[in-house]
Amino acid sequence: TLAQKKPDPAPVLHACAALGIAPDATLFVGDDRRDVEAGRAAGVSTIAVGWGYSSGENPADWQPDVLVQTPAQLAQALGFAA
């Protein structure tokens, strides 16, 4: 756990470093504005999902790279489904 919390990019960058993956080769999937903001600030691609712990905001307003509304759409966006 880091002292910095999302939307600070530090947690995302820490995870990238721990996994040995460059931020520009990383995809962050989140259900809250802070997830998308942290991902964008860290230089990773972002997918916002329209379910989960969000505050009820419209995820499109967060300006993710990709927005999905169902788990099937997420699987498709990740290349796991036709």
C-alpha cells in the first residue's frame, strides 16, 4: 500500500514497476472516475466498466479509452470473445 491514492498515478506506476511492465504497454480496467484519472495520469490505456462500485456517474464522462457496459463487452475488448 502506498501513501498516495488514486487518482494519483503512483499506485498504477508502482504496479507497473512491480510487474516489470511499461505503462504504455498496460491496460487499466476500472469502475470509478479515479481509476480512469489515475490510469491516464500514469500513461496507461483505460477501460471503464459500467458496473461495480462507481458513484452513479456516467462512465463516458470520465473519458476512458474504451467504455464497456457488460462483462461480455469487456471480454471482447480484451480479445477473449468474438
